Amino acid sequence: MGDDGEIVKYFPMPSFRPKQRETLVKCFEKLEEGKKLILLQAPVGFGKSAVNTALCRYYTPSVYTTPQLSLIDQILSDEYLGRFFVEIKGRENYRCKKDHYLTTVKYGKCRRERNVIPDECNWLKECPYYSQKLRAIMSPMALMSTAYFIVDAFQEPPNFSSRRLVVIDEGHFLSEFVASHVELEISPKSLPRRVWERVKGNPRNVIDVMTVVEEFLESLGDNLTEEEAKDKVRAEEWMSRAKRFIDSEMIAEWIWTEKNGGVSAVPVHTRWIMPQMIWDRGEKFIVSSATILKPELWIRENGADLRFSGDEIAFINVGMTFPVERRRVIDAAVGSMRHDHQKDSLEAAVKMIEYIIRSHDGKNIAIHVPSYRLANDIYWMLSDDVKERCYLPSPENRDEVLEKWKQNGGILLAVAYHEGQDWKYDTCNVQILAKTLYPDTTDPRIRRRIERKEFDWLMWVALVKCLQAYGRAIRAEDDYMEFYVIDDQFWELIRMRWKYVPDWFKEAVPENRWPKTARKKRTNKNNIHDQ
């Protein structure tokens, strides 16, 4: 058993924020007691990165991952955090030295010409990518995206494995993230044209497609053009995914759907493949997020129970220190915004949105909606003067539109911006939840889970998304944000899942929207205090 004071010495910042010291010590104690997985639920502003970094410094060699590239940049640029880590990115982020830095390593000289390795290139010393990867592997603390960590499990050696500690920040949707990175697409977009022309008649026969891809790779000459190199890489990456599919086809149910002119297979549940993707690659794990919410469901969804026993898992919940009066949730409900109710409620919802916008004239506003369809419907129903201030993204230009809104201000119809955004201070002062952020029920994978009546999971996902959206615009103790809810469905969700709503959000909710039992307990508690 380690000394509590010992872990404090590894804290990288000059001073502690509220609750950081006791949380760090508690995590350390749990790990020293033999816990293998800690689910750390801590709200925005707590400073998870500093606590996670302290634990990474103690339990080396360690890996720190996050799905948000912006957070990686934030860590590296921090004068107290960045100096401890060696970062690794994907091959497309490094330029090929042997090609005079004209192409990326992903399509570099060794991908176009045979025998470049080892005849011309000592790749572990000279290649900008592989030499950096080796430095990261050999370093006490490596920093990377969660996507890189997932894919690295199936890349050529050397790999990140046998880590003493793996930190996965923003890990609330880890299983969904893994699902997106093991998806097997068989289409003209994912395969070289020559391969697709041969397999398009029966694309779901994965074994036959693998045979054609192997023949294609064997047919390539010794010297390739850049386009041929891209086809080679596309084929190799597809083969890697196909092998994962074959390996897990018997243990996980996959569902096929049409995509990009071909088909795609995605696992309905990823719990059965999570051990090999995540849990077998480290000794201890910290998964941190503001919204774990329901630990037992998270554990089941992510297959943590397949790797760890119940007494090897701990849940640590940290409260928020930001003043509640600076982050109120405001009830502006006009009715249910469920799809089959929108015909009756959409007009009233748009009128309420306009009222809120005009009540906050000059403020920067984000309107959270779950789909581009609804975003377009709202946009075209707005008055012309309001519409002029709106930014309406599409799947193709969402990053560009977001940056314009952040630079110029105005009103953003925020489709799937509930994660990974830092809208502090005047970037966004007002948020409107136009519709509860349930998953897309037209997605065949989601539909399959609904058919199986997995409503508990469905409501958990929606609640996580809504609470994540809430946190986008309240980023510091002196920040200020108002969060309007105009969908009655959200209040129904809160009522049914009140037990799992964090206290920092409960205290911001109008008391008349609390469940009756919670209001009664609050009244009784206040009466006791008055006596």
C-alpha cells in the first residue's frame, strides 16, 4: 500500500483546485487496494487532466488517450502538463523523409517501392512516424487519441501494450467509439476500384472479398504511383478490418446496412470485443467523464465485466464547484418534440426559440438538435431577421460553419455538437435544447436494440448527450450560461432517470420539474433544518 502523500508529489500543477487533492488521493488508494478499473465521474472545470496526469506519472509506463484532438493540443500546450508526455499521431500527420517530405508517411516511399526498408531507410530511426512511435512506446507517458489507441491494437509492431496504467478521458461512449472504428465497409469508397468492380455483385461475402483483395495486393508492381500507393494502403487497411470482423463474427452480432454505394457491417453490441480492443492492453485503467451516470450499465456496455470482477471496479463521483446561479436550467417547454408529435408542436417550438433569441439580443446562442432534418425545419420557419444571424451546418461543412460562428457570433443550429466543444465565456452565453438528443432510430443498429426493448440503454444515451450539451458553454467558475429546455420529452426523461442524474445538474433544474418523491425529500430535509 502506497503512501497517500506520495501521489500528491506527482500532481503537476502548482496548486490544487477544489476537490482535486481528495479525488487524486481516493483514486490512488483504490488502485493500491487492488482496483483495476476506476470510473471517475467529474464535471467540467474540475481539472480531470491534472489528476489523470498525476496518476500517469506514478504508474509508468502509462498511456493517456482522449477522443478529442483539441484536448490533446490543450495538454501539450499547457506548461505544467505537456512536458511529461510524448505524443503520437497517425501516419498521415508525418512527412516522408526519404521522399524529401513531399508526401505523408502513409503514402511514403516505402509504400510505393519495394525494399526501401531496410535497404534505404532505417525506419525505426529515420522515419518521422515510426521513430516518433518508438519514442512514445519507450517513454514513461504516451499521449494519443482514443482512435489511435484502438487501431494500434491491430497495427504492425511495435504496439502500445502491457501498459501499467491506461487513462481514457471522455470515455462515456467508449463502446460506441470502438464500434465506429471496427466497422467493416465494402464499397467503392473503402476498396480500390479494381477490387470493387469484381466484388460488387456479392459484397457481403467477406471471405471472397478478402481473396480478391489479397490477389490485388499480390499483383502490385515494385514501383507504384502515388494513386497506386493510396489503393495499396486502402486495401491493407481494409484487410486489417476484415480480419477483425472474421475474428469476432462468432462472438458478436453484426448488422449489415447500405452505405456509400455498397454495404457496411457494424456490431450491434461491442461488449464482446472490448477485452481485446481495450481491457487486455493494460494492467490498470482510469475512465473519466462528466457523464458516466449509470456505472452498472456502462460496465455491461463496455464489456468491463468480462475482464474485471466486481470488486476490481470502483466508481468515484465528484461534485461541481461552479455557482449554480451562473448555470441555470430554464423550463421553456412547449410540448413534446418527439418525431410523431412535431406536427403539433414545431410551430410553438420555433416561436419559443425566437422569443428566447430576442430576449438575449446580441448574445451568442447554440440551439441543440439531433438531426440536420430538424435543423433545416427550424431554420426555414424562423423570421428573416433571425435567420440572417443563423449558421446552418451540413455534414460536409460543419467544421467550417462552427469556426465562422465562433469567430463572428450569432446563432448556431448545433447538430451533434454536444461533445468536444469549449464554448467558454462570450463564445456562447445561451443554449437551447430544442429536442431531446435521442439516438437516430433510423440507424439499423439502433433499431435492432429498440426491437429488443433496450430502452434503458436508449434513455441513458439520450441523458448523457443532453448533459454533455449542457456543459459546452459553462467552462469556468466565473463563466455564465443559461440552458433553455423547450422539449417536454426531456423532463420526462429526467423524471424517469432522476436517480442517475448528477447532483451538479439536479441543483440547476427548476424544483417543480423534480420527481414528486425528490421534492418531498427536499421539503422534509428543509423542515428538519428549520427546527
